[in-house]
Amino acid sequence: MLLLTILLSCDKEEGPTAPPIETPEEEVPADLTIKEKAKFNIGSATTTAALKEPAYTSTLKKHFNQVTAEYEMKMAHIWSSSTSYSWDKADELVNFAKENNLEMHGHTLLWYKSFPGWFTSANYDSVSFENKVKTYITAVVSRYKGTAISWDVANEIFNDNGSLRVDDAVYVTFKDPVAFYGRCFQYARDADPAAKLFYNDYRIALSGGKRYAVKQMVERFKREGFPIDGIGDQFHTLVSSGLASMKSGLKDLATTGLLIHISELDIRVNVNKSDNYVFSTSEQQKQADFYKAIVEMFEELPQAQKFAITTWGVTDKNTWLSDWWHPKEYPLLFDKNFQKKKAYDGFLEGLN
Ligand code: XIL
């Protein structure tokens, strides 16, 4: 035994030179995902139905670190009657976010399109209207306190020209609708003082009139002591939209000093709603370049004001645009088989 040990150890010393131990090469980062590369949150709208599909949830968890409810946290979905709430779906989304370390952005406490039927048909006077809404905001924001770290308090109150929407129950009920919205921001603040509170709307960067109205509202809130932390511009765009005016508009919006959220990004390619549309390689590239340009314009904002970029869905398989725009529409970062599109690479390249 002793001999064998000696022989073996001799063998070792006299054997052929062992290959040199590999020196570890410089750690080359494997393909970074958008959430890994970005210095701000990357969000997606989601639904409880979509979460049932494993390929969907794994894509969501791998590439995004924030979620928002595509519709299940809107008033008409939660506020089932004047004395009851339906929390199930909203709870499911919030629990999913919590369990998977995703930040939850609440969307949206108020939206003219989402007052429940029982509420609008009650024709409340302004005092009852506000008491009811205050109770609602307090209930929702308190329930998700600490998990929904930010909220869209009000959504789409202005027309593109900056006038208030007349088809808003708030407009019909209050002499000074903006002051009512200001008080609603305060109710949300009282329910969760740490939550970041946003005003959300579409085409703010592109429509000068709307942008002016939003900035005026922010000024007024500051003057009159109503809380507001950020502005979300939805960015439901078309590849044909004017990038230069979007960029200057976004920069102008940031002069408010508030957090800026590109809150519902998707980029339509079938601009003419054509039944014969083909999402060809060149169309895919055009969309990728557009994603890149949008991410780049966001990156040009002051770092402290970059809240998040949220895409309005994960995959072209489930996008609201299939119904609302055209069945042949491909607006998101992943294709129907959860493969990264050129759009994804464009987004990634646009990040600093
Ligand atoms: C849309 C959802 O995507 C749809 O599923 C729902 O039926 C209607 O609302 N602006 C918004 C979003 O602020 O809440 C809207 O979401 C899209 C436009």
C-alpha cells in the first residue's frame, strides 16, 4: 500500500505537464435583460388571465421588475356596489407582485371611463359624490399600502387641446373639477403617505395644449398644497408619430421637476389598419428603431426624474390593440411565442 502510494505520487510529479490552469477570463456579462441594464424600473401591464400561462410569467419575471394592472384595479372592477368591493383579482395581482419581488404600480383610482354603472346612475350631488369617492380611494390605497408603491390617482381628465373632458362625471358634478382631483390626491396621500402619486394621460408630450393644462394643474397643486409626485405619459404610439416633437414635449414636461413615467408604451406598426398588413423584417426594424428612440429620449431626462418605462403588455399575443386597433397588430417587445423581437433589442440599445 505504502509502495503504491509512493508510486502514484511519483507518477504525478513525473507525468506529462498538466495543462495550465485556465486563468478566469474577464467576466463577460451574458445577454443583459432590459431590467438588468436599466437604471430605472421596467414595467408591464398584466392581467390575472395572462398569469395562468407559465411561459408568460417566466418572461415577465425575467425581463421586468414592475407590474401594473391592465384593468383589474380600476374602479368598475373593484367597486361592485355602494357597499361592497370585489378584491379577488386585484389581490391576485398584488400577491403575484409581492411573491415575485416585482414593484406594483396601481392603475388607476379615477378614470372617467371606469365609474361603475351603479355609481353614475345614482346621480349623487357633489357632497355625496366626494364622500363616496373618498371612501373608495381610502379603502383601495390602504388595502395595498406598502405593496402598491405608486398610484395613478387620476387618468385622462383633459382633451388634447387642454380643455377638461365634458364626458367625465367629475366635470358634470363639480364647479371646479381640478380642485376635486387635487383633494383626491390628498385622500390617496392620507391613506398611504409613502406612495408616489401620479397624474396619467396620453399624448401629453405630443399635444402642446394638453401639456400646458397638465403643467398648469401641477403648478396649482403645488400652490394650493395638494400632493403630486409624478406624471405618466402613456405613449400609445404609432411608428409614424413625430419623434422630434415627442422628445421636446417630454423634456418640457420634465421642467415640472416631477417624476416622469412612460406608463403604457406600445408601438403600432399597422398604421393604416390594413387587413393585408405583413410585419416584414423591415417593419420589425422600423419598430425597433422607434423603441430605441423613445428609450433614448427618456434617458435624456434628469436621472432623478426617471421613474419607469412600462409597456402595455408583454407579448403580441395579448394586447388590447388587437381589439381596439386591428387584429394584425404587433406592438410589444415579445412575439406570440414569447420570443424577443427586434423591438426588444432596440429597447435594450436605447438604454444608457
Ligand atoms: C385599457 C385596457 O388595456 C383594456 O384591456 C381595457 O379594456 C380598457 O382599458 N389608457 C389607459 C388604460 O389608461 O387603462 C387603457 O387600458 C388603455 C388606454
